[in-house]
Amino acid sequence: MFEPLFRYGPSGEYCRRRRPSFRTLQNGGIAAGGKTITLHIRPRMTWSDGAPYDGRDLVFTWKAVMNPRNNTRLTTGWDDIAAMELRDAHTVVVHLKQPYGGILGIFAVGGAGYPPLPAHLLAGLSDLNHARSTRGRSRRVRSC
């Protein structure tokens, strides 16, 4: 848990974590016009409970961040996403409202970056503010 798609290196560059390669115009990962980005999640990744870690978790996280019922600290960058399309379990196509050079930063740590959340555990909840802890107790999540 809490493993972002990217981490930042010592010079501020993106370091691969959960993804096998970086998206660029040259490799087709960023479409001409800069409004569509294709992310490939590394296959065979799992959560600590053995459930698959894949694109469904990223799409779920975006929906959770943008859900007004959740106490979310920031939506900056996430609110620039018009839609996320799950092409297959390991391919997520991010459609932006307008080109946004900092979009990859929300998939990293810091600022409004949130690590992917486990959809298999949380998707059935109407909001995440009362999600049960691993000890079975309900915890109220407070906004900052």
C-alpha cells in the first residue's frame, strides 16, 4: 500500500516504480495535442493480500479523489482529468480536459499525489470516510 506509480529522483526526474516505461510523444504514450496519456501498469503486481494491483486501482483512486463525499485534501491535477478509460487490466488511458504538463506528478508522491487505493477492498463503499481499519474498527477520516 502507498506505492505510487512514480517517485522522484534526486534531480526531480521521475523514477519508475509500478510502470515499466515512461510516456512520451515519441513512443505514443502521449497523444498529439497532449490531452491523452496512456499508462501501462506492470503486470503480476499484487497487493499485500495477494489481490492484483492493476489499472482498476488507478481508475478507482481518481473516482475516490473526485467523489465529493470523501474528505479529500486536494483535487489539484485530478480535476484536470475528464475521464479514465480502462483499456485492459494493465492499460489506463487518461483523457485530460486540456493539456497539463504536471499530470504525471499526481501519480507520484507529494502535493496532490495520492497512491493508488485498493479497489478490491474499497470500491463497495459510498465514501471512504468510514472505511473499516484492518483491526475491524471504523475510523472517521478528517479533512485538513
